[in-house]
Amino acid sequence: MYIIAQAPAAAILAIPSGAAYTPFVVAAGEPGAGTQCNLNLPGSNRLNGQAFTVRASGYMTCPAGTYTSAATPIGFGLFAANTASFAAASGNLVFTTVAQGIFSVSSATAVQMPWEVEVECVGYGTSNTVIGAAQGIHGTSPNLATSVADARVAATNLPGTVNFAAEPPLQFCAGIQTAATNLLAVATCTCVLTQLVLEA
């Protein structure tokens, strides 16, 4: 597979303190700065009947200090819609990692935790449908090399109708899902999107 589309550079995401689905936005200085960082599926039937994969990766940074999070503070996910300029929400969340487990930080410097999510899809223009399967990985806690693998599952919330002749037939974005309160224990954790690409 080759990269055939790539999203613009994304700004660092300040992790919110309440329950939310928060997408990455386009970085300052880029066209569309401050808007949701979307990745367009090429239209004009170029991927009609062709399998493709959308992959997002990045890392979460937690500040220096000594603290322990509460349960399930954050998940990393992909969203999709068949309408241009859609808003990331629970109804178009295609996949999210299992929520991050409780972790402790005791460090004089900031620590990071990598993550990656991906969805493999295929669709056909006659039926105007798309199906897919998704998976992901993330660290067990910041600065620990041990990984958690989120097993491959059927992708949820993919649009019910997709016109592969349209431009674009689908849009994707990456983001995070946070819990009801700020369970990260500190208010200055951030998340970075280093890659949002489409391969076919």
C-alpha cells in the first residue's frame, strides 16, 4: 500500500477536563488553521471497490511531577462522515482504543505515551456502502515501553451511504475521547497528532 492522501499538520491538542469527543484541528500557518483536521478520501470513483486504510498516530504528553490518574481517563479514536466539514461526535466515532488505564507519573521531566489507530475499509459504488475493521495500540502508561493492543474489531458508525463518485465521498479525522471529569490528575496534559494518512 502507498500513501495517497495526507491530512494537514495538526495543532497540539489541550486535553479537556470534561466528557468530550475532541478532534485535532489544523495548525496555525496552514490553510484552514483552527478548523477540524480532516482527511479526504479521493473521489471520482478512484477507490470504488478498492480496499484502503486510514491510519492516525501520535503521543500524549504528561507534565513533570508525582501524581496518579483515576480510571479510564482517555481514549484515542477515528471519526468518519459522508458530509464535508462534519463535526466529530459519538455518532461518527468509527473506532476508539480501550480507555487508558490508571497510571502513575513520578518524573522530573515531562513524559510521553505513543498511540496509533487505524481502520481498513472497502466499499462499492453500486450499493453505496462501506464496511471496515479497526484496531489500535497505545502504551500502558507514559514512558513505559509496554503496549496495549486493541484487537481488530468491526468498525462502527461508518456512513450508511457513500457516493464514491463525489469529492470527497468520505472524510476522516482523529481525536480523543475523555471521561466525565479530569481523570488525568493534572490539567496540562496534551496530545499530538503526528500522522493522519490514507493508504491504498
